[in-house]
Amino acid sequence: MLLGAHLRKLREERGISRKDAGWEIRSSDSKISRMELGRVSFKERDVEDLLKHYGVVEPELTRLIQLARDANNPGWWHRFGEVLPNWFQSYLGLEATASLIRTYEIQFIPGLLQTKDYARAVVMLGHGFAGREEIEQRVNLRVSRQEVLFREKNPPRLWAVLDEAALRRPLGSIDVMRAQLERLIEIAELPNVQIQIIPFSAGGHAAAGGAFTMLRFQDVDLPDIVYLEQLTSALYLDKREDVDLYTASMEHLCVQAEEPRRTPELLSSILKDLTAD
């Protein structure tokens, strides 16, 4: 998507149509459109021909050709291909390169914050009839995603807003929920993680429509992405009017939620209630 955004910007700056660009690489305007949206793999020769057609010279030429090579390299998640739907692969690539991840969840603890046992309980809800090996693959996929938060170089900032319902809804055993809450208290101390809780006492709130995630990237040429997950597919929104609407909704949620400094206290209170039960 990043390379596609660069190609689109260069083409538009030169006033070249998609049809003319497609002719340059012996293809169609629809192929150019898919390339610019990041929805097709890149042939290095096609990228080089387009860049030269757009008048790109060194060192920018070499940098963007290298970006094309990087775009075609398989990500770590490809080893989970047997249990990984195509529509989710795109999200993992975006998540791995995002500089800011903002997420709102009403039903579950977000995947980036789940313990392994909690993740297993979530997986079992939708794949309870799968074999043990497949279930463990799905669990390991969820856990592997979390490495992005702990990488040494430029880890993303995660800002999670959780409805109290997600924290009190029992999944797995009491021990599983206790460990999950303790994990949240621990991870909330990371400098790049911020967790806010919307208590039941807040009543209705701005995101009554359901969970969503917003991704922002370091490169200014790549627009913010809103990710909406469904049962068998997902929506990726990048139109400015859609992104602005979800941004406003997220801002309202952050205002309605308790301040981040109160998160450990609130989690400890919920943990105490769980223990008492």
C-alpha cells in the first residue's frame, strides 16, 4: 500500500492517466489501479518502468525499487497460511508497519493484549470443532502478533479503549480471566501502550456500532486506515470522510472513558470482584 501510494502520487503529479501508465507496462488501467491500492503483488520490472516513465531518478529510483522488493517478501504470518484468511493477511501487514494503532473493543480483550489461554478461549468460540493442532496454530498466530509491541526499533504506539463489558465477560476459567486482567495491568505500564476503560456508569457512548481499529503510518503518503472485522471478511476504509467519522468517534470514546492513570486501579477492582466470586 505504501509503494502504491507513492506510485499514485508520482503519476498524478506528472498528469499521467492510468490508461497511459498501463500502456507503459504492457497492461491496463485497472492493473494500475490495483497496484496503487496495494491489492496486487509487484513485478520489479513494472515498477522500474513506471518510475522511469514518471521521471524518477537516483537515489529515489533505487529506494522505491527496493520498496517493491520488500513488498513482495513474505511476512512472518505466512507460516500460518493454513489457518489465515486472505482478508486478514492484509491487516497483519498494515499492523506490522503502523506507527499508531488505536482500537476500541466491546466484547473481547484486543488480540494484541491477550494471554495465550485467553486467546485459546476466544478461538474455541468460533472453531470449537477444529482439531487441536489447528486451534494451537490460531492461538500462536494471535500471540505472535504481540511481538510488534516489544520490538527494539520503532515499536508502534497502541491506544486501546475497552468497554467494561469486555473485562467482565468470562472466557475460559476464572484463572484464565485473572491472568488476563493481571496481564493488562502489567502491559499498561509499557511506555508505548495506553489503555482506557469505559465503565458501565458512562451509559451509552459514541461507538455503539461495534469494535473498530484505526491505523496510522509514519509515511505521510499513506492514509489512515479503519479496519472493521466481520465473521467471514473485513472492511478497510481509507476515504477521508469515513476516516474522519471514526476519528471523531474515537476521540469521543477517549473523553467518555476513564483517564489512563486510573486503568490499573479499575483493573485491580475488577480483578478483586472476580476473586471474590
